[in-house]
Amino acid sequence: MTNVSVSLGIIEGTSSTMTSSLFLMLPLNPSVIGGKPIPADYVAKLWAVQMLFELVIPEIILAAISQKLSEARRGRFGDMTEALRDFGAREIAVVAFIAVTSIAYMHGHFLGALCLAPTDADGGGGLLSLSACCEDALDCWMEDAYPATCGEMKYWSWGEKCEPVPFSG
């Protein structure tokens, strides 16, 4: 169980970093139909918070608790710090391979579920983002959804004031 705990920390860090990198490299906004891409500084802030609260703090707390329990009850609890020191290059390579291939596979499905959002209705202005798709393609036309209108939304999720992209249709 101790080795599993160590492996999960490696997998979680890899997943957070790969997913954040995907959002940094591609213009993504999976929550809004035809939405502006999420800015890089917002993605970087989310990644830092995620790494702190989902990886660093829990791993430190788990390591400290496991170390105390292993000293108090020898043989019943494993020591995570000891297990991490015993984790060799072969084990790290296996965990990394499984993590990277699984995450890349899921990212492929994620990207396959998104739609291209052009900057303008005729598509001549280039790519705005890879965004959410219309639920029903027959009820959602280009001029209705692309580019995104603010509707009742005053701010994008990252805090920027929502202003409709000028429409050249």
C-alpha cells in the first residue's frame, strides 16, 4: 500500500502538469460554446494551486503521518519516505509510462469532444478556440453560437470582463 501511495503522487503530478500544458499549448475553452480561449496566466495560477493543494501538502502530510505510524507500529504501517527512497528507476519508468499513456489517451478523447470555434461566422478569421459543442447541431447555427456572446455572463471564468467578439457576418 505504501508503494501505491507513492505511485499515486507521481501520477497526480504528471496528470496536473500534462493537462495544464495542454491548456497552455492549445486555445481551449471547453465550457463555453464558441468561447475565448482561457488565458495562459489563469492556467498557470490554477496549476500552481492544484499542485500545492492536491500534491505537495497531502504528500507531505501523508509522509509525516506514515513515518510516525511506522515508527510506532513496526511492521503494520509502511514509511512513505522510505518507500520513495527505495523506488528505483525501473519502478519510476513503469509508473511514468502508465501515467503518460493513460493521460494522453484521455486527452485524445477530451479534444475529440470539442468543436472548432472560428473567430467569425464564415470561418475566414481563423481559429478562436476549441470549445464546447452545441448539444443539437440542428438547433445551433454558426451565427447563433460563434463567436460566443456574453448573454447574462458579465465576466469570463478567469475574471476578464466579457465583451462579445466583433461579429463580421
